[in-house]
Amino acid sequence: MFALRTIHAMSQFCLIHGSTQNSDCWNLLVPELKSLGHQTIKVDLPTGRNISGMQYAQTIVRELDVVDEDIILVGHSVSGIFLPLVASLRQVHHLVYLASFIPKPGTSIVEQMFDESFDMFESSWAEAWVTATQMGKNLVEDDELALNFLFHDCTPEVAKWALSIRRLLHPEAALSEVFPLQNYPSKGSHSYVICTEDRTINSKWARRAAQEFLGVEAIEIPGGHCPYLSRPSYLASILNRLANC
């Protein structure tokens, strides 16, 4: 078990939001990391169906131009696919996949979804996603469904605020293209964080993928898909520990 709340040397975290919220989603986590002596950069990703994965990575790298020291990248949900791309462009210290996809060289995320869909996603999420798609809607645009799948373990106040900062990324090109790297970059170490009450990403898939793709044993924490909202202090303690691995 991690020794929570232990303060170590300062690190620079780059926080990369997923496909359903803007960078304000990190606002509860940032002060928790600051209290542990760390600095943060929040990257606001652009929305666009034609933006490639490497273009997203270049956007992130540009935000890091002012940072000299090695970065700890934290990618939530879909943004896990950008982490190794960023590491191929600049020096990084650690890549943290937070309840996220892990890209597989030689294929696309869309192909992974179809090949591994029975494992990759929780069945209720997959069924709701298919139903919403057939109706021409995005699943998280519905308040009730977003609360059920994303924010179910948040306090009512935080859940209400979380609904107000939703923004859809629509990263269709990045998801459908063959992952542009043949191998994962050797720069930096890797960690994968599973949320054991996640109603989107299947924990069984995440455990296997962390071992198969990253060669690490996943770290398991309580909570749903968005622990930076429901458990910011606890998540900050985990990140604090990883910063000094």
C-alpha cells in the first residue's frame, strides 16, 4: 500500500483531460498536488474530427515548451493514446494512464474497440453507447447517463459542477488511424491506474492491458471513472508516490 500524503521533491505534472470534459476538470486535483509541493500544467485539447493523434501530441508538447524539467504526464480516458506520442517528441519522466485507453502499435483504437470490446468496456456502458449512437447522440450529452456512468461517486455539488464543464472532444481521426508508432518510446516509466468502480473501462481488460502493453501491474484505487472529481486528495497522494518512483 502507498503511504498517503507523504511529501517528496517537487515534480511538474502535465494533466491531459479526456474526451468528455475540458481542462477545468482538474481544478479539484491541482490544489491537492500543490499542497504536496508539485506544480501542474493543464492542457486544453482542441475539438476536431480531423485532428490526428500526433497533432494532439504536438499541441501538448507546445504547452510544455516553457518547462525545462522532465514532465509527469497524466492522461485520462481517451487521452491515454497521446501519452506515448508525447514521449516520442520530448523527454518525459513518467507516463500515468488514468482509467484510460492504451494504444496498441500496428492497429487503431477503433479496431481495438471491436477486437476487445467485450472486455474493454463495461457491458452496460457499451450497450448505452450503441443505443445513443443509433439515435445519433453522444452518450455523455444526456445528464442522467453522464451522472450514472461518469459522476456517480461524486457529491451532488461536484456532480452538478462536472455536468457544467462537459465538452466533447470528437477525436475521430486519432481513434481511427493506425497508431503512428511501431514501438512504445523507451523514455520514461509507465503506470496504469484502475478505478475499481469504473462504469466505463472494464477493470479486467485494464489489468491485462497494463501487463501486456506496458509491462506493469496496474495500481487499483476505489472510485469511478473520474477520481480527480470524486477523490482528488487520494488521487494526488497516488500521483505523489509515482512522482518519486
